[in-house]
Amino acid sequence: MSWNGGEPVAVRIQDVVEALEAAYPPELAESWDAVGLVCGDPQAVVQRVLFCVDPVEATVDESIDFGAQLLVAHHPLLLRGVHGVPADDPKGRIVHRLIRAGIGLYCAHTNADSAVHGVSDALAAALGLTVLRPLAPHAEGAQTGLGRIGELTEPEPFRDFVQRVANSLPTTAWGVRGAGDPERPIRTVAVCGGAGDSYLATAVAAGVDAYVTADLRHHPAGEHLSRADVPGTRVPALVDVAHWASEWPWCQQAADTVAAALPDTVEVLVSTRRTDPWTVHAGAASDPGRALA
């Protein structure tokens, strides 16, 4: 509740949506994306809001436990067109559970990726980078766009930078992987929250020392590194992290955004449920030669 002349004023879902859309304008979303209010009454009163990466069973459970009236997720629940949401369908079941519990669902996806102070800004801040500009701006000189380029206060060896990334993000079974000379000095860094291998060439063109993103695949990564043999080409070292972990810092940023826009009116909470799908990581074989036999 907020107070107006001594009278309590209810905060509604629409008020929270307006705060989110001021920070992450829906018009910044990619044409294929599905952002906005998925379910819930815009006029419903909100006292508690939970922020997460994935709208899945675990975060619905957490929303109910928290007593939230709104769940704000980064990933869309219904990205592809659907003709129904029956309760025996995994996504339909989530919609039914949310409605029965009186919880709305709002998704901010690629609009949050591209906005000023968006997903990649949060990732850069978590790594201790000072953001300089977008990696892939919407237009020349624009501050909106995908990814960010930043720099460290002082250069450090690549092996230390990879450890910095691991120390700065939540632990996952996927872990953090680096590809490059362990002793290479790292100062300028490109980051892209989520799957960013489509911007490998953009990172090369930016001339950065390292590129941090998620879901790097074997062939694009290998082809990227092979470009180091081309005279005059500066190829950044690669750091691959779990998709969920790369976007999780945004949850606190979004929570702070709502708290600042609606001070002393709603209680915000960042989800601590690890919704990264990978759960087991096997270490290297004790006898590497045997592993290749």
C-alpha cells in the first residue's frame, strides 16, 4: 500500500507493469518475441512480487510460498503460438496454478535484453565491468541494443578472469569454461546474457580481449578461434557460462527497478531456485589416455 493524504492507496498489477515497461519498453522486443502480461488481472492488488529467469514449476512454488501476487520472469512462458492451455499440459498447468493462486505472470525478454540498464548491463556489473557501449546497438550511437562492451579497472590474466566469472555468478553443473591463452591479458570484455554465439563476429569486430556469453556450440566456437590465424585479426578469448546463470543478475536489477518506482509499496524478492536444466557434471577421467582409448 502507498499513502495519499493519510489514506492507503492500493498498488495494482498495472502499476508494476508500467514500472517495468518504463525500464524495459516492449517496443524493444524482437518481432518474434512474446513479452508482457501473460495472465492476471491488471487491476488486482499487489503486495509482493517475485523475480525469476524461468516461469517453471519451481518458481511458481516459490511465488506461492512467498505469498506473491505477481511473478516477473525473463523467459516467456508461451513463446510459440498455442491453441489452448489445458491443465494436463506442462505450460497449461503453470497457467492454471498461477490463476488458482491469484498470481499474475509478466515476462520481459528481449526488451529487457536491449534496454538501457538491461540484462547484459546486469551481467557486466556482476563481473565488475564498467559498461562503455552496446555490443550490437540498434543504430549507430544508440545506447539500446544487444550485449555490452565493458572494461576492467586493471588487466588480468585470462585464467584469473575466467575464475572471476565463476566467482561472480551462481554455481551451476554447467560451470564456466574458457577458451584461450591462460596468460593472455584481459581488459576489454564483451558480454551477452543468454545464447550469444550469433555475435561472435561482432565481438571480433569490436576488438575486445574476451567475450562472455552462454550456450556456445562446438563448431561456432572452433571456427571463431581459428580466425586467430588470419593476419591482422584480433580474436577474443571465449568464456562460456550457463544460460540461466548469465541472466540471473537481471532479476535483482528488475526487482530494484520496481522497488525504486514504487517505494514502500510492494515487497520484492529475487528467486533463489536454480532453474538451469543441467544437474550433473562429471569430472575428467583419472587416466586421460584411457578416456581416448
